[in-house]
Amino acid sequence: MLVCVTSVIRKISADGAYDMHRCYEAAVKQEAIPNFPPRINANLHKADDKAWVLRNHAIMEVRRSGLKKWKEKTEYHKRSLSETAFFRLKRLFGQHVLSDNLENQKTELILRCSILNKMNQLGMPDTHLAK
């Protein structure tokens, strides 16, 4: 599905499967900060473009301070918040959009997000344990 983002993307976070040069290049092209944890066997590369420079920097930071500290410093944990939001969206409305038309798909997804946001505004359930 084609998704059109109209706001500025400042940071792109994903798991270690995205620790590839082409993913860093895509982030740089969007003028966003790539936030992918380096793989365990990641090696430094000749920094001949900005993507390699950013990847090398991530590798060196993880080697210097450890993965846990890198995740804290880069706020990598925020990625799980967006994953949780998409999980809830899919559980409530299903995996697929209903319309075949791109404009209708956009409207459908905007409505779904609006409904989910309204549910969040109403608050989470107040749970009490039985004594």
C-alpha cells in the first residue's frame, strides 16, 4: 500500500533487520536520523557517504557504551510505542483496508486513527484486583 506522509520525518526507528546501507540511505534521503541498532557482527565501512558515516557512528557508540546505553541515548524504546499503537489499530479494525480506491483508503485510515485517538482520550480502563 502506498502511504503519503505530509509532515516532516525527523527520525526513523526500526529493529536490527534494517541495519543495511540502503535503509540508512533512505533515511538520509528523507533528511531523517536513522535509528537502527547495529547487528552483533556489524563492521565499520569506508565512510564515503553520509549513510556510512551514520552507520559507523552507531556501531562505534554501541561498542563504546553497549547496546542498552545506546538504546537509552537514542530513545530507541519509543519505537515500541508506535508498534503498540499499530497493533491496537490492527486488532480493532483488521489487517486490511476495505476500499480499493487510494483516496478512500486514505480517508478510511484517517477515520480509524481518529477513532483510536478518541478512545485514547477517553482513557484506559481502571482495573482493580479482587481481594
